[in-house]
Amino acid sequence: MKPSVIVVTIFLLLVSVVHLIRLIFQWKVTANTVEIPVLASAAACIVTALLAGWLWRENKK
């Protein structure tokens, strides 16, 4: 397995975990006075976890 694939997979998993933690603790995120909904983290958590799994699986073939 290429080192770049491992690094990107770990990065995507970390991003997914951070979004999951935001969901659990209901942290507020504001960007230029606009509050980002917590449900956006739910979608981001799922998408990044799926991308990490997809990348890992494709590289195992």
C-alpha cells in the first residue's frame, strides 16, 4: 500500500471522528457570523468515513 493512501485514509478518518465528536458534544461553529448547523457535521461524518473506507478498499485490490 502506498504511504500517500495511508496518510489520506487516516486524515479522512480523523476528520470523520472530529465531526462525530462535534455531534456528540453539540459544539457550535461560526464562520463569519453564520452558525454552521450541527446536522452538517452528521453529513460530513458519514461522507468522510465512506470516502476513507472506499479509498482503503480500492487500494487493497
